[in-house]
Amino acid sequence: MTGWVAVGGLGPGRNDLVTPEVQAALGEATDIVGYIPYVRRVANRPGLTKHESDNRLELDRAAHALQMAAEGARVVVVSSGDPGVFAMASALFEALEAGPRDWLDLDIRILPGITAMLAAAARLGAPLGHDFAAINLSDNLKPWSLIETRLRAAGEAGFAMAFYNPRSRSRPHQFARALEILREACGGETLISFARAVSTQEESITTVPLNEATQEMADMRTMVIVGNRDTRRIGRFVYTPRSAP
């Protein structure tokens, strides 16, 4: 097989945050596969074919990418952030596991990117400076009851937390419930930060105690970071000490 498939992270939004490794793969590719807005971030050029698909068709596009690579194409599956963090790398391996055995011989590469979580944390200072948990608040692929269990467990264990997909139009009230659990588990004075559209012209950053947080502060373009009880402000920054008492 002469084709290959790479899963590349396009970073949090700004083009100069795409790694040179991913840029090189995009330059060599014959085909780009991904969710519509991510594919459109890749510049058109002669010899490049783009395959756009809707948000919840991850397995279909992963299988399509693998099949094209098996036929000799050089394919990049694009994700935002890092492809291994709630993104397309896992979907590709699910499709690989369910597909024909000869796909196992393909040249498959996972190319890391800068996650929204890390970009938001850098804007804030160092809120993830101690142990932390990353949790996807979408219940599309897991039950909400499991999300509640994980929120409470992480909060009571003293983890800082980073939340992906906190609040959508189809589930606007679940984030209010998440805030209730966090207040109970972490304490109302624990800092929570809302980093929206980081690295774009629409970027906004807000940090408040949990007692002052409301569900309207988050949407699907917002990265939410909750500190632990030791997280504090220093000037305009938020940081979590590296040590625990």
C-alpha cells in the first residue's frame, strides 16, 4: 500500500498555532476529510480534494479516509485542537477495528495539536498547574448520570477540571446542574474560568467564584476551567500551585 492516513490537530483557532508537522502533512495530502468548518480552514490548492461531512458522522468519515488510503491516497483527517482529545483519532481506530483486516497494514499517523484546554489555560496563567481532569460534558456518547458521577468524584478528589462542550442549544440546562454539583464538591469560592473562542478575534476571558457562575456564561465555543481549592488569582492571572498541603 502506497497511501497513508494522518489525523492532524488544527489547534484552537489561530493558524500560527497549527504545528509544522501538521502543516507538512496538509501540504503532501491528496485528500482532506473532516467536519465542515475544520476542512474549510485548509487552503485550496491544485491536486487537493476536500471531503466535508456533518458533526456526528465521525465513523463514516474515518472509514472513508481509511478506504481512500487503502486505494493509494494520502489523506489527512482534520480535527480541531488535538485529535486524541475528544476528537477524530479515537474514531479512526474504532473504524479500523471494525474494518477489513488489510487496513491494519496502512501507514497511520496521529499528529498532535494544541488543545483548546491548553490554549485556554495559557491565556489564564497556569490553572492546570497541579493534577487535573478533562471532562466532555456532552452526553451524546455517554449518559448524563455518568457525567454527574465523574464531576462529583473529580471535585471531591481535589482535581482542577477542564470542560469541553459545556452547553449547547439542545441541552441548555445541564450546565446549570453541573455548576450545582461543582459548588457542592469544590466549594462556592473555588474559581471558575470561561475562555471563549481562544486565539480568535472573538476571544473573551472571565473568571469568577463558583457562587457567581451562571449557565449563560458558557456555550459550545467556551472552554471552562475550574480550579481546586488552592487555585488563586495573582494580578490578572489564575494559577494552581504545584504542591498540595
